[in-house]
Amino acid sequence: MKKTRVALVDDHEIVLVGLEKLLEEGGYEVVAKARNFQEALRVIPRSFADIVLLDFYIPGGNGLSLLRELKKQMPQAVFLMLTVEEDEEIILRAIQEGARGYVMKHSPPERLLESLKACTRGEVLLGEEVYIKIFEHLRRERVLTPEILSSSALSVREQEIVELMVSGKSNKEIAAILGISENTVKNHVTSILKKLGVQDRMELVLLWIQKKR
């Protein structure tokens, strides 16, 4: 079975060594490592990585600029931020730039592995603290309005699925909890997105969190 190829960008050697060991033990193949902005632009695109883990703080630039540049060269790759940066504006910008996940470095290793698995399934899996920080920012900026949800006419089952998504559950986990097939969950998610008029799971989750607050 072909392993998922992962590239790493971090300026701390001990972090790179630890990540490589964790990922390889988790069944991933680390195909490239970069320690600064220019090195990342040079080696990451030609690694043909499926997933790129980026820190926000890197010599020669920042993770958001690097994410933007790498996405131009690697449109099929999935990008995940792994950083100590907790500023909600930066978290939101990373997601807007196309990051599929955002994991804090102080999170348990299992959280990173869960996020990687979610990314490979086309899902978004963020920690609760990250959801809360994003929500607080959007609430202050009055970007989201609960009226969008109040007229959405979601079924009881669809509401159950959204609640589970917000709690960080994957499609597979939702299917097991509700006793339905994973394909059925995917069909429900498609219906939910259409009813709410949102583009993806992330926007859906943010809207639902605001409603519940």
C-alpha cells in the first residue's frame, strides 16, 4: 500500500527529527524537510508531497506567505499548519489561504495524526481551542449572522451530524455513532452545505458554533 508522502517546514532541527519519527511510526513517508523560506520553495515542490506541514515562524518569511506560494506550485497538495501561534486572526487567515488544518504544537501527538488522517479524507479537523479562537474573532467582527441558520430547515438527522462535526468527529466516526454508512454521512453533508449556502465544512462549522453560542 502506497504511503502518504509528507513534507515538513520548521526551523528547529529537534522538531523536524521528532516529527519525522512520529510520522514514520504512524505509517507516513517523510519526503522532504526545509528549515527556511527559500529552502522550502526550492525543495518542497519537487518532493511531490501529498501533505505539507508548515510552521508559521520560519526564517526568511512566514508560514502564510509560504503557504500561498507553495499552493501555486502544488495545487493538489494538502497544507496543515503546525505552530505555536495562537492569534485568531492568523488562524483565520491560514484557513482562508487554504490550510486544511491548524494544530498547536502543544497538542498531543495523537491530535496531529488525527488531523492528518482527516486531511487525507478531504475533511477538516481542528482542535476545539482553534474553533473557539476563530469564532471569537468572527463574532467581534460581526462577519457571521445566526439568521443564516435559523432559516436553513435542517432535518433532525442533519442537525445531529453537524453537532458531531463541530465536536471534531470524522465522517467515519459519525457513521459509527449514528449507526449509518459513511456514504450516507457524506450525502447528508452535501445536503447540509447546499441548504446553508456554504462552500465547505469549515464555514459550516463556524456558522453552527455561532448559533450555539
